[in-house]
Amino acid sequence: MSNAAVITATITDRTNAPVIRKHLKDALLTWHQSTRQWVHVSPLGAMETRTILEDVKKIKGIEYQIFSSEQWQETLKNS
């Protein structure tokens, strides 16, 4: 997973969670149980990463972050 970009999202609007989950799935994020976040991993700088990030930015009721593969590995170690 070297040189990867990791996009994570956490649902903040629990009242609309079912709809938000569908939008996250449509944006190609998957549920990561150990961190309790929605996650997508793709090559750093890939057009796919940019497209998915743009889709994620449009989803209301979430907080999102972007990590490098090294930062994500640290997150996994601490989860």
C-alpha cells in the first residue's frame, strides 16, 4: 500500500445515516470495522482518487480526511 492515498469518512448526521451510507457506498468507500470509518484506498495522485474525493466532498453529514499510506498504517496500529 506504499504511495497510496486513503480517504476516510465518518457520519456526523445520524438522523440521515441510511441515506449517507448509500452515498458513501456509491462513492466507492467501504466500511472499515476496526476504525469504525468508511474508507477508500487508491494510488496517490490517481485520477480515481481525485474523482472519489470530489464525490465525498459533496456528501452532507460527514467529516472526511485524507491520509498517506504511512499515516493510515499508524491509525490501524492504534485502532
